[in-house]
Amino acid sequence: MDIIYSVWTVLQIIIGFNLILPLFLFIAKSILAKEAPRPLPESEYDYAIIVTAYEQTTLLPSVVDSILKLDYKNYLVYIVADNCDISTLNFNSSAVIVLRPEEVLASNTKSHFYAIKNFKREHDFLTIIDSDNLVEPQYLNELNRFFNAGYIAVQGVRAAKNLNTSYACLDEAGDMYYRFIDRKLLYEVGSSASLAGSGMAFTTAYYRECLEFLNIKGAGFDKALQMEILNRGKRIAFAENAIVYDEKTSKSGQLVNQRARWINTWFKYAGQGVKLIGSGLYNLNWNQFLCGIVFSRPPLFIIVGLTFLSMVLDLFVAPVMLLFWLFAIVSFFLIFFTALRHFRATKAIYRALVNIPRFIFLQVLSLMKVRSANKISTATVHYHDSTIDQVDK
């Protein structure tokens, strides 16, 4: 009986650790000296901006228009219109190259490498932008600060383009939480920012080295790429002022399908996160060790569900553990609201928090689609227009 009690206690500590770790990172970040800001380089690096579209081209004019407004000159835009009708696409700029693969690729990495094989010149860096993104004018300038400092990979911020529904607001709230922990705090304590699928940039040579010969199926190419970078012992920087605007999920069906793909990706790569923890311990590599912990962490709604179940059982089995859960829950909410405040969450986001139970329920439903997640189209159906919401602050 003592063994069962001990195992149960250890399991709870492991679950609760996921709620407490962000507080430890926040404290560590407050203690460690911050890196000094880097000056802009005297010369502009040459960028390839790869924009991927699958089946839909509706928002391409908007993203290209935002790119052409960059406060930067030395770049070319490569639009990979996979399985798209491009007859209506017409961009009056020699900096925009529209590519339509003869065969359907249905893969992010295949689209990226299709663009790379059709580069008009050698580019120093490439950056990945989704077709539903919009780009801030200083985006490339901010990336340059980190490349100038010697980094080979940089993740920017994907802020919400739309806050038109409570689902979109909650999606952005969750993104702010993960952005604060998995990118800002991880990077500032000497580890690596997590990659987010778009709004990220790499040296062209290093991107090719990491992914050119990997066969990645389904969603999660950013996780595969992150693992390749970490296994090589490199760090990923977080450029907090390199901002792209990303369309958030605005409908329940869209949310369920998206989360099903994300959960499937977690199941696929969690084991590699555990291996990375081992590599970090063996190599005495803080970057690998800390990223391995975050990489193998379950999705937040699963942690919340396990926390609730543990507390209910502890009422009958181990009441003293309720003190531990009180500390874990307070830690979580402290960091959650710190993240919302840091990234200046709007009133609409705070108002939407009352719908969190339904948001969690929809993610539970997405668990039922995990097995078939790779069969769900990876194309995001866009329900929002091309502008950034002007919502009350």
C-alpha cells in the first residue's frame, strides 16, 4: 500500500510540475542578466520570403501587400501555390515570384524546398510566412538583430489578426501563455524559443541541412525542425518585436480539427522530447535539457484534466496533497495573467475567459479525431477578412 501511495504521489508531482515550471522560469529570468540589445548591421542581408498556400489564394494579395510595405529592400518573395488556381493572381512587383508545382505537394516542407529549388539567387536567410499572415514593416530589421549576433534560427511573434469570436480570443490567450513561457522565458534563461510554424527565419544553408533529407508526414514540421536544431546543440532566438499577424480559429469545427492535428503532433514527438532530456543530462546541455522538458509536456487541457482528477481523488486518498495542488494552481494563474498583461491582452480576451470550460470541452472532442488527424486537410479554412481587428483595448 505504501508503494502505491508513493507512486501516486510521484505521478501527481510530475503532473503538477508542468503548472509550476513556468513560475520557476520566471524567477530564473528575473535573476539572470539580460542580453544586451544588438545594433542593426551596416549592410542588409538577402532574404527569401517563402509564402505557402494550399488550395486557397484568397488572402495572398493581402499578405503580399504587407510584405511589399516592409521597411527593407533586399528580399524576394516566393509564393508556392500548391493545388491552387493562380489565374487571378497578379502582383505588379518584380520581387514577387509565383510558383505552382505541377504535382500536389500537400506538405509544408515540400513547398519550402520547392521554393528553394527555384530561388532566383543565393539568399543569406529564408523566412516562412503563412498565406493568412500579415507582416509588420520592421519584421526583417528585427530578425537582423539576432542574425547579426550569430544566431542561425529566430522565432518571431505570431499575434492575433482577428479577435472576432470568443474562440479566436481564447486561442490568442492560449498563444500568449505559450509565447511567454515557450519562447520568451525559455530564451531569456539561456535555452531556445519554440518554433511556431510561421514567423520564423533561418540561415538558408542550415535550414537545408536540417530538413532537406527528412521525410516529414502530416503536421508538425516545425517540431521536427526544432528537434534537428536542438540535437545539433544550437539555440533558437526569440525576436519579440519581429511580428506577423496570424488568423486565429474562429469556429468550433475549425478548432476541433486544428487541435486534433496538434495533439497528434504531440503524441508523435513527445518521445523525442524525453530523449532530448536524456541528451541534455548526458551532455550537460541546459538548452537541450530544458527544451526536452517543454517538448514532452502534454497539452494544457490534458494537464488541467489530470489536475482536476487528481484533486478529486486526493479528497479521499491524500488530502495533504491538496496543498501542493493549491500552490500549483496559484503558480499557473500567476504566470497566465502575467503573460496576458505582458502581451497587452485586450478587454475582449479577458471577457472571453468565461468560455474556457467550453474551449476545453472542444479540445477533449479533438482527442477523438487524433487517430485520423493526418487525414484532415492541413489547409486552414479562412472565415475572416484580410484586415487586423480593431478591438477595444
